[in-house]
Amino acid sequence: MADVRTESVEYPTNGESGKGFLAAPQGEGPFPGIIVVQEWWGLDDHIKDVVQRFASEGFVALAPDLYHGKVTKEPGEAQKLMMSLNMGEATKELTKAAKYLASRPEVGGRGIGAIGFCMGGGLALNLACESPHVRAVAPFYGTNPNPIEKVQDLRGPVFAAYAEQDNFAGESVRRQLEEALVKFDIGHETRVYSNAQHAFFNDTRAEVYDRQAADDAWKRAVSLFRENL
């Protein structure tokens, strides 16, 4: 993507140095910022592509490397990496990444956004509940904050994308989030894509990728961020 610039970045987090992949439009900005939270595979080429897609849409996007250099294509290894991740510490790391992104000179606006996929969908919601910088969040087929009452701390609207054929983020997950958002009067839109499978947005996985659902969910997420950041 010739119209964007990319770089590897470091920022302070949890007493250590967090790392991530950042992409930005050409120019000084200011541009709104987006935190992109990885799937259980790690900070792979798909997530880096999503970061660059946001930059081509006019956002400065940052994907923190929550596995600290580890990436896999094997489901068994991905599950081990996810299970070994302390979600509380990961959320803290994401809040530091959000603070760093919000502080960059080319980032400006009413706040930053967060989006995540699968494991990252739940973490993006956790981040939005914790960080004062996050003003809109788009979880894609993710888990919910625990306890669900954390959603009352959200500082902006939610776009939640789900697949009809999904045993990970199924009907009970969708219903719980919807009920909590209504209870706490959080602006939201929920879309359940008919016949789509879990991870339908990942265009590197031909067995689950659904172009129609992915394109629609992308447009809605970008609109959410343009309207609120």
C-alpha cells in the first residue's frame, strides 16, 4: 500500500517494553487512531494487513504484539499461546498501547478506537472498558468482559460482528452483550451474518472467509470510527 507508511514501534508497558506494528497515512495529520487486537495466531501478516487497511482509510493504526514475537499457523500451538496469555496483563498492555497511540503527534481527534478478532475481540472490549482514550469499539466474534457489568464503563458506541455458525461466540455470548449494552444505555449495533463461520473476516483462511460478510462488517466498523473519533 504505497499511500501508507509502516514502522515497528516500542512503548512502555507493565515495567517492560511493548512492541507493535504501526501504519499511518502519509502526512502530518492529525488522524484518528485505532488499536487492532490480534487473533490467537499472533501478530501475523493478516493483522498487519488490517492495520495497513485502516491507514489507507485515514487512520493511524497500531497492533500490539501480545505474544512478544511468537506467531503460528497451527491451531494447537495457537491454543497454547492463547491459554498462556494472562488476559488481565494483556488488557493492561493494551491500555498502555492506547495511551502511547493517543500521545503520538500525528494522532488527534475525540479519542481512539479499538477493534479485535476472536480472542482479540474480547480483549478490545476489555480495553474499551478500561482505557479513557477509547471512544468506540468493534469486537468481531469475541468473548465478553468478565464481569459483563464492565460495559457500563464504555465511553462510546459498539459495533459487534458475529457469525451465525459460531460455537465460540454463539447466541449466549451475543445475547449477554446485547442485554448489558441495553441495560447500561450504551449505543450499539449488532450484526449476525447468516451462514458465516467463526473468523469469517480472515481472508487468509479460505475455509472460513466470507467476502460478503467481511466487506459489510468492515464498512460498518470504519463508519463507526469515522463518526466517533
